[in-house]
Amino acid sequence: MSALGGIAKKKRSKKKRRIGGMSADEQAAIVPRLNEKGAKLRACLRCKLVKTVEQFEDNGCNNCSWDGADWPEETSQEFTGMIAIMEPRDSWVAKWQRCTELKPGVYAKTVKGVSDLGE
């Protein structure tokens, strides 16, 4: 008999948890990396996606058609609030913010800035 009085412990499998069908690596790629020293967040003027400058330089915006070279004109560092949305089509917050068609990520509630596109 074991020290637990004959009750066998169930071993839990160590599967990586998938949220919204995404692996942990895929989730990490869309969330701003704040652990970097001096990381500065910016938000896209069109869709309000929040990323670090380095993430915008590397990949541009996940939702809009501009590439990494355009980040100074297409983003703003003046924004308020942040909302993390992993499953946009199923999230009531995404519906409330009218962003169910956007890609998973972190979004600003409001962004201050002037877009050259007249939007």
C-alpha cells in the first residue's frame, strides 16, 4: 500500500494547450514582446493592432496591406487601452469593438494620429 492510502495518482499528460487552434509559438508571434529591453509599443492607424517597433519592421501589419518599411507613417505611439483577442469570431468583445474580421492579436481601444490615407 502506498503512502496515499492505496489511492493511485493519475498522471496528467503534458500536452501543450492550444487556444483558438494556435500553438504557443503561434500565440507568442502575435503578442507584443514586452520582455525586450526598451521595447516600444505602437498601434496601426487603420486597424489598431498593437506591436513593438521591431515586430512592425519585421512583418508589417497582419491585417493591412502595408509592409515593414512603412511603419513610421502607418503607426502611432499614442493609443489608449489594449484588448487581447485570440478568437475574433467567437469573442463578444471583438463583436462589441467591431473587429471580428481581424486577425488574432492585441488591439488598442483608441489610436491618436493622422493617417495620410484620409481615413
